[in-house]
Amino acid sequence: MDNLTHSLIGAVLGQAGLKRRTGLAMPALIIGANIPDIDAACFFWLEGTEHLGFRRGITHGPPAMVLLPLLLAGALWWFDRWQSGRGTRPEGRLPVSFKWLYLLSLIGTLSHPLFDWFNVYGIRLLEPFSSKWFHGDVLFIIDVWLWALLGFGLWFSLRRERRGGEWQHPARVAIAVMAAYIGLNSAITWRTEASSLMREPYPVEAIASPVPLAFWERERIVRLQDGAWLSSAWTGLSAGQGYAYPDAERCQMPSPVQLARGGSQVAAFLLWSQAPFVERTVDGSVILRDARFYGPRARDRFSVALPQVKCVPLPAG
């Protein structure tokens, strides 16, 4: 998910009562909910599509889930001691417990891969032990309804706290409603994927991709037995009307030898892609794309060209 969502989740968990466990609890929860995204620094040294093969990997796997909270708790504990030594520690701050700092940092950090799993982009949950991608296809990566729900719950809780009222209840209600919302979206995804497998052209794999704003709708993306990917969105069809190829000419997947010649860009793309297909360019060569991200704003960001490989059209039908 986007970092605003991660931050709101950490903040609402704090307002639900966890922030009373120790001083600096809110920074532990909010920073912890975002800290796995330190892998975004890869943009400073990786080029093109290489970041696709790096993001949501090593900093989202089991070792990172243990080490990152430990580093965060240590930094916050040191910060509290540093402020105490300078005489600038706020008087109203609760005593700092390293045990609780670590536990809250861990809770915040664990919330990150959970919510990243909810979208179609996916996450490598077992890195570095396995590079297998997992994706729940439950929420769109930027869910404005989740923003509104968590934002209102946080605002109402903070407002009550400032007025001396019972401030934990609004945050807990927001968490309960969020769980129900996620459950509803999970049911929509499950039903869409199950129905996709039982209708023509009877695919072997189905992805129900959430769309912006209309949380009740899904883009159907399916893989046929010959490996070709189809989508209900490529020709503007609704999810219930069927599938089609995009307007551009589809090509056969290049051989492993041809793909290997593409170097690190192609290797990173293929490591990341869950629904790869090949499209013909105007000069007759090919470009690798992913069926999940073929919209006008995403197609160029999630693709890699193979200018030395000529398009071999897919068989008709």
C-alpha cells in the first residue's frame, strides 16, 4: 500500500491504546509501519526496471521483520536518552521501556507486509529464502475509502483525547470497520476469481485486480493453458463481458536464450512479473509487459524492450 495508508494504520493502532504502553510509542508504530520501504533507496543505484526485482523483497522478509524493529527500537531508546542528557526531554512523555518499544516497532513493522500483500502488486514474503511472490488482490494500492475511514477514526480519537473524553473507542471502531471492509473486499475477490476459472475460455489461473475508487469492481486477468494472458480491461470491457487481447499485436514469448541477452533489465522484470506477455512494437521488435499493469499510466513504467528480438505472432484464435 501507499505510505499514507501505512502511517494511518500505525497511528490508529496507537490511538486504540497501544501508545499508553511506553514513551515514544507512536513513533515506534508509525515509523515501524513504514520502515520496510527503506528499499525505495534502490532508486539511487538501480536503473530502468531493475528496481522491480528489488522492491518488496529483502526488507519485507522474515529476517527484516526481526532486525528492523530492533534497530528502530534502539534508535528511539537512544533518542530518549539523548534528550534526557540535554535536558530537552518533554515532561509529559511516559517512561521509555525498550521491551515495549521493540514490541510496538514489531507490530508496526509486521503490519506493513500484511497490507502490501493485500494488493495485486504483491510481496516476496519469504525473501531471502524464496523469491516467490504473494498477492492477495484484495485492495487497490491507493484506497481512498481506507484513507477516509482511518483518517476520520484518527481525527475523532485525537479530538476526544484533547477534550478529555474516552479516546480509544473511535480508533478501535475504525479498526473493526477496516477489518470488515477488508473482509468484504476479500469475498469480492474470491468470488470473481472463482467464477473466472469456471467460464470460457476456462483459464488455469485468474487474478481479480481491484480498481481505483470502485472497490466493488474487479478487472479479470486470466492465463490460458497455452500461457497467454487475457484481460477484461484491454478493450474497455466490463468485468462481466469477457476477455480480449489489447489492440496491439501479441507475440510469442522469446526463448530463454533471447531473454538472457536482455541482461539485468529483463532478468529483473521477469523476477517481478506475475503475468508477462510480449507485444509487437512499430519496428517489428518486441516489448515485455505485465497484464496487471497495462493501463495508459502504468504500461511504460512496467515494461522492458527487446529491440533485437523480432515478433513472432501468436497463433490465431
